[in-house]
Amino acid sequence: MASTMGAGANRLDQPTTPITQLVPFLGAGSPVQLLQETLEYAISPKNYLVRRLGEEVFKQRSHLFSLPETLIDRDTYGTGVHKQHFEQHIATLLGKKHGLFFITGIQAQLTTVKIHCDRAGNNRVAWHYRCHLEIAEERAFAEVFHLQRTFIGKSQLQVPTVEDVKAITSLPVDERPAVVLLELPNRELGCKTYPFEDLVQISKLCKAANVKLHLDGARLWEIEPFYQGKSFADIAALFDSVYVSLYKGLGGAVGAMLTSSDEDFMDQAKTWQRRLGGNLVASYPALIDDERGFNLNIGTFYLKWQKMCSVASAIMEATKKYRTKDGKPIVFFEPEVPTCAQIHTHIQGVTVERLTAARNEVEKTHRISVFRSTRPWQALDEMDADWALVKGGENPQDKDAAARKEKSKEDSDNDHHFFEWMIRNENLAIADEVYAKGWEALCQLITAGP
């Protein structure tokens, strides 16, 4: 593809010029480097944090930190001073009495919905169509635990409303779910989320209907600043159980935490953890790095959210004149205004081949990597087979919908692409002008000639 960019002062052909990664890799660094970071933290958590953050920032955030009170010990099958200290710290931060470390979020959430269903003598669960348990876990809820799910909401592109939840909790008792799961924010929707007052009303509806309310808080750390004036505990108080990830925005090695104030519920969680093979003989390597990542990143997400807002605004300003043949913007964000440090960026009106060539040319010419890869955007068809369950009964267009979906996957001319990304420590300091420059150069190449 011919470049429209001149070979003047803006061009940097020197191969030694570092490439600016606008979308950094998750877990940047080699395994050896990452293990060295973990080891340094394990030897002296405070010294490590002071070195990484600086004395002043350390003091400012120290009230949020989980700092071991003694030398870090090795846990054994769930017991250990350090493990229990970290579990209790996360639970307390969320306003809950108990916490339990899980090696995966899938295990933590399947355990949660299973217990809620067993205690109610009811195997029905309810969540949004784009829930993680629905789209990313190979239907484990049904295949492993034989649970029946109902979808909440009338749109696959919006989070459920209070009225949507009311419709579920108002069902006859023998049709009502035992538990409603809300993902806050919803990753698959670009991190769209709920107004706090809606969460309050949803919580009241569930309590009145004797339906448990569970929070998929995989990105709760990231979304908390959106609820200005509300703490983690204020949000979590509306839910009977809360799961949080320890490796996504926090950058830990792997793992999750399940929290609740119900002691019997947590005892059952430990039993199910063992049944599912999750009660490890020792989890200290993951726990140490998770605590390290937590301490490094907790308290940073307001700044990262504000940075994402300014970056998105700068990119939209720089690319607003570039349009598809039918007049649509080539670049747009979903949601339009970021709710947190993570978002979806869409690119339309260009084939993947031309887009890839343009990306590579920007990297070569300007030493700016705009993005690593994209996924084809497939409009979520409300006539998909599973979506019919929202309205009840069978869908006469199931076969047609499946065929359309398969065709979309195979269509090499798909001209709508997207990717998700977030502001991390690695790209936080990149100037908005650099983001704008990279994206404008990309759009110039996309729209240049045949």
C-alpha cells in the first residue's frame, strides 16, 4: 500500500528507534524478569513497593495495601498465614467478612452459582447474554452442574435495566432463578456498566424475591472510580457474593478471590473447591505475585480512566474527518465515553488486509504500534438460537441464524473490526498527541487511493 505520509522531518527510518506500543502486551517482560519481580517482593514487600512507587506514593496508598505482617510463609492445602491475611484483606476492602483464593475465576463463579442453587433447591440461574459463563466457559454451568439459565434483558448490546431484572424476579416462584449474576462492568460490551441507583433497585428486587445476587467483579477494580463517592464496599454491599480477578487490571500472575459475609456459604465454597480440584497443595507462588500486583495497581484506576477518556477524545478529534464510503466514521469507541480504563475500539470500512498493511506502515514509518490485532465484528443477531430463550419457545429462524453466523466468520471481505484494550502502567505516560498521530496516520493510509 502506498503511503501518503511524506519523507520529511516526521519520518523516522532508523531501525534503532524504539517502537511506541499504544496497546501494551499483558504481562510485559520475560518469565525470568517477572519471576525476579515476584522474588524481590517476597523478600521485602515494603522495600519493593517503595522502589517501584517512590516513598511519597507509597505513603499515599499505604492504607490500601495488603502488607504481610510476618515473613511470607508457604501455604498448604488452603492454610497459611500469608494466604489468609491476603484473603481477609480483599474481603475487608469489599466490606465482606470472608475471602477465599481460587486459581481461576471460572472455578470461583461456578462454585458460587452452584451453592446458591443448591441452598435454594432450585437449579435456575439468570444472566445477560454476553455473560462470561455464557460465552467463554464451554457451557460448564450446564455440562458440569446441570444448571438451567435464563437470559436477562431485551438487548445483547446493552446491560440489563431495572425493569429487565424485575421481569425475572417477578416470575412465579417455580420459574424464578435462585441467583441473578451481574457483570460489573460488562467486558463484552466495552465495559458498559450500571448506574449506582439501578444497582440499588436491582438489589432490592432480588432480596424481595428471595433471589441471591452475585457480582462478577472481574473488573471491579477498574470500574470503581466511575461510581464517584462510592467505595468498593458500597458497591459490594448490594451483592450476596462477589468475585474479583487478581490478574487482569491488577497484573498478578493468575487467580481470583471469592468473598461473602455468609460463613456457611464460604465453608461450602471450600468443599466445592476441593471437589473441583482447586484446593492446591501450595498456591504461594501465585498468591505472592497477586499481592504484589494488587499493591502496585490499587489506587491507580481513576488516573487510568481519566487517561483513557482523554486519549479517546484525542483519537476521535484526530480521525473525525475520515469516513467510510457511506459516510460513517472509520474509527469509533464503544461505549462512546469510556466508563473505565478499558474500552472497545472499532474500525470500519476497510478490509483486514488493507488495515493490517496500514498498521504495519505506521509502525515502520512513525515507530508507533497502533494495535496488535483485531477481531471481525459480527453483529449480535437477536434471532440467534439461544436468544430465543429470552422470549420463550423455539425460534423458527435458528438454522438461518447459524448459517449467517458461519458465513460471517468465513467472509474475508468483512470490513468491520474491533479490539479491546486498556490503559496500563506501560502506556499511561504516552502523550495523547502520540496516540492521535498514530491513529491519524492509520486513517490516512486506509483512505489513500485504491
